[in-house]
Amino acid sequence: MKEKNTVGVIDFGGQYSHLIARRCRELKVHSEVVPSYTPIERVEELGPKGIILSGGPASVYQKSSPKCDPKILELGVPILGICYGAQLIAMLKKGTVKRIKRREYGKTKLFVDDREDLLRGLPDATQVWMSHGDRIESVPGSKTIAHTPNSPIAAFRVGNAYGIQFHTEVAHTAKGKEILSNFLYGICNCKPTWTPKSFVKRIIPEIKNEVGEGRVICALSGGIDSSVTARLVQRAVGNRLTCIFVNHGFMRKGEPQRVVQTFKSNFKMNLVPIDARQRFLEKLKGVRDSEEKRKIIGEEFIRVFEEQAERLKKIDFLAQGTIYPDRIESAAVGAGASRIKSHHNVGGLPERMRLGLVEPIKELYKDEVREVAREVGLPEEIISQHPFPGPGLATRIIGEVTDEKLRICRDASAIVEEELRKASLYEKVWQAFAVVGDDLATGVMGDARKEGHLVTVRIVESVDAMTADFSRLPWNLLEEISKRITNEVEGVTWVSYTVSSKPPSTIEPC
Ligand code: XMP
């Protein structure tokens, strides 16, 4: 069942294409990003009520610049071109676009000339954000609806197409939300139907339909994506869903118990917890190289999962928590097939076991997954927990993974999290944990000098994990964390704090 209120975002390689789509969704209108070369038939299949042409780094008059099928302008639905998209509309309407001497970049004052539709409700002058080196000089048959000192045609209307030279989607454009909302509701006649409630209502019959009388298996890690997936599939097919929870031994403190409690006891899910701790640890004996460790953990995970899947005999589908950004390799979006989420570590399994894929949250951005999580009743501690890598604490243990280092890493990390929560800072930071390697340092306990482990605390701030900054925490909080770790975690004598950001460092040490 297709979402009826959809807007297509045609991506010309701009850094903000997904931000545009997210802004539409924040206004409760479903939107989907497709690359510029998407065939017109596929765009039509979306059944869009409007189309937004994104920005992009190229110049429209260059031969090699990305173009969309010009028939998009003839689909009969309203079009909004943003920056490059506006210039493209101008070109397709036989107008002129020229390079300007000085790029217009940053905050600019926009003067509104026409408030009939797109700019309805805007003041005479408002701040917008510009980033362009080309200027629209003319668009035959158009009406200019706003200008800036540098762009006489900063916004125009031509038939049912609108072009704006500035970016509505960024926070620096003061009335960006109002403009987008005018386009979506006033011009495209969209309805605010994209809500977590309506998503759940739509997706459950869809899963039912897809699975029929089949049986589904799901690798449940306790992370938000697999948890939401499992809940949705459970709501659709009940106990024809079996979840496998592989405890590889690298979970956070209390996590395995929490997963079993939440899903088996509270949600009455068909959950098979597998204690594979010894098995993983044995495989990692003597292995120091981080890539090698990750590879071993990934392979062992598949083996354990596969054994369990085979034991269950008749299984038809694998449910997995692929989300929208996982599918964004631009070309892959919309092609229907998404790659297996790497950290689920079950790549290859669907083909080998001839399983169909059920991916109920593949249309969602991460913040939408969180909202749906609330809608399906997941506890707040799962919803607001920090991201946690598939190989778990093993990525935070430098050198060989041993029982002793795991204990230290787990207990020290729990203290870090606890102290951050106490200081109401847990949700302000991206990730926070302890790292342990083989370095020993001398400490004094009472009168005795004693060697113990050096534990490094890593706390970072980030928006998407692509870059990260170490968190500038108050000294007294760091002091408390350090004191508690050396007092409460047996075998630790020193605590240090990382002041490395990403790049050049990564977030996880291994
Ligand atoms: P790095 O260490 O590369 O991490 O800066 C970036 C983000 O990715 C997470 N991460 C992983 N997540 N499986 C995952 O699901 C993995 O193997 C993995 N390795 C790193 C990391 O925690 C950080 O948020």
C-alpha cells in the first residue's frame, strides 16, 4: 500500500537533499529521495503530489551537469526547485542562468514581492541562506516573487513550477518551514498523514500481506532498529516470529538480562536467547588485530545464527532493521534491493537459506525510528540508548579480548554512563564508554604499590558519527568518574580521558 501523500525529492547531488526530505516528513508529509537520473516512470510510480528539485554543486549550463527528465515538468504536479533545482527550471523554460563574479554565500536579506502562494504569510524582508555562484537572469513567462540585492530573481513562479535561489531546508532561513509548508499544503494539497501512528497502522497489514502464513526469524540485538523491527513483525504475525538473541559476551552491563526481560517477559515474544560467550572468546584467543577480531566475531555470529535458524526448520523470511540511510548509496535508493545491514552480521543467509526479506522500517530515518519505537511501546532505555556497535565491547578492547579486560571494560563503562545520567548529560553526548588495553601503571593502595590496568574514558559529541568531537566535560565530573573506576573496578590503577576528535581518530579504538 503506497503512502498517498508523497513528495518526490529529485537529488542533484546536493548536500541537503535528505535534509529537504526530512523537513517534509517533519511537516508530516512523506517524501522520498531519488537520484536525478531516475526514469520518469519510476517517479510517476511514487504517485507524488509534488516534486522538489534539490540543490547541487554543478552549473546547469555545463554539459556534464546532472539533469532530470524534462517531462517531470509536465507531470501536472507542482514543482519546487531549490538553488540548482531553481536554475534547472529556469533553463528548461528557456531562461538564462549565468555565473556571477562574487558567489553569494551565507545569510542574506530576501525581499518578498508576491505573497500569493509560496511566500504567503512572510514579512516584507526575511533572512534566507544562500550558497550559489550562478544567477538566474531570466525565466520567460515567469513572475518574480522575491529578490535579494544580488539576485533580482531570487524566487519565481512559472506555471505550476516555483524556483527559489535560497535553501529553505537549513535553519538559517528564518521562514524555511513556512515556505515549505506553503508548498506542501497550500500548493500541492498534501495532508499531514505521515505520523508514527499512521505508519504503524499502514505497515502492519503490509507485513501481514507479505508474510502470509509464513514464519519469520529475526536477529534481535536489543538495539533500537532490530527492536522496532521485531515489535512490528510481532504485531503483524504474532508467534510466527522467532527472535534469536545471540549473547556474544560483548554486551554492556545488564544488557542481556534487559533484552530477555523486555522481549520475552514483557512483550511475550518468541525469543531464543543463546549464550555463546565462551565460543566467541575461544575464537578470539591470541588475536590482537582489530580487523581480524571484527571478522571473527562477524563470522561466528553468522554461524550461531545459522545453526539456530536451521534448528527451527521451516523458516520463510528474515526480518531485519534496515533503515533509510542504510540504503542510501544514492544509486541503490529506489532500486528496490537493499544490502544486508552489515552490523546485523547475517549477510549471505537469505540466499543460502532461500529466505525472503522483511524490512518494515526501511523507509524511516533514525529519528523516525525512535518515534515509531515509542508508538510500539518500547521502553525509553532502549529508545534513548547510545549507538552500540555490533561487535560490542570487543571494539573497545585494545589487543587480545580476555575475560579480565571485558570485565573491566564493562564495569568501567557502566560507571561512565551512570555518572553522565546523574549529571543529566547522557543524552547530550553521542557515545560514552571505557577503553582498556594491556598498559599497566603503578598505583598505591594503602601502603602497597601495585600494578593495575590503565582505563581510558572516551566521551564524544556528534550528529551522525561521521565526525565527532571529544566532550568538554566539567573536571569534577571526570574526577568522579575516575575515582569511582579506580575504587570500584578491581584491577584498575589509572584513568585517562581522550582529547582526540574524529578525524583523525575514530570513535571506537578498534
Ligand atoms: P568509528 O569508530 O568508525 O565509528 O568512528 C562510527 C560509528 O559507528 C559505530 N560502529 C559500528 N556500528 N557495527 C556497528 O553497528 C560496527 O561494526 C561498528 N563499528 C563502529 C560506532 O560505535 C560509531 O557510532
